[in-house]
Amino acid sequence: MTIKTPSGAVLLKPDQLPNYDRGGGASTTPLVGRSIGSDSFITGYTSFAGGVEIPFHSHNCQESVVLVEGEAMLDIDGLEYRLKPLDTTFIPPNVPHRFRNLSKTAPMKILWIYATTDATRTLVESGETRPVSAEHHTPKA
């Protein structure tokens, strides 16, 4: 559910918004973006099933990630950093990184913020680059 106020502010109810399957046990709920009036950043949640780790990737812009739920590992610069809920990252553009759910059974959830509405994700292994928004087209069943 999205509620727009008279001033143009927006209240989002994530449990009532579409959730998109990213494959491999990850799903995303887009939050703030162009569709509600943002012209400078996008945000959303990504949930990871137990044991899921996304592949190494980078973005064309600054990114901040907040671990909302679960136990995670951030892999970046050849190092590993264990995260607990509310730990927050700042990742400069074009820096390969990934997040892993350390639990084999419990879910993990992150809040991500990209510093442009035109954020892209480039997979390190293949070099494939896609808009982050391309992941927001196949609703999860």
C-alpha cells in the first residue's frame, strides 16, 4: 500500500507492496523510487532464504546497506565482515562485494539505498550489467 499526502510525501506499507523473485533464494521489495517521485535515489528490501549468498557484484553508484534481520557476512576487498542487525555499510561505486546469509535456516533481510535512480548491478563473474530496476518485474508467487 502506498499513501500520498497532500504535500507529495509518501508512506509505504512494505507488507502490502509487491515482492519480486530475484532467483537463487533472494527476493526484493522496491520502496522509494521514480514511481513515487524520487529523482535522486532508490531504496528497497531484499530478503535471503537460509544459506543464500548472492554473487559478487558492483554498482555504478554509492550504496548503503542496513542489515534489518538475521546474521550476515559482507565480503568486500578480499575480507569478510560479520554483520548483526542494524549494522550499516557504505560501499563506493564499482567496488565488488556480496552479502551472505550465515544461517542455513533463518531468513536474512537488508535495506538497500542507491544514490541514483539509474543504479545498475554488474556481476563480477560474467561482466553482465543490468539496471537494478530490472529485478522488479516478476512478482513472487
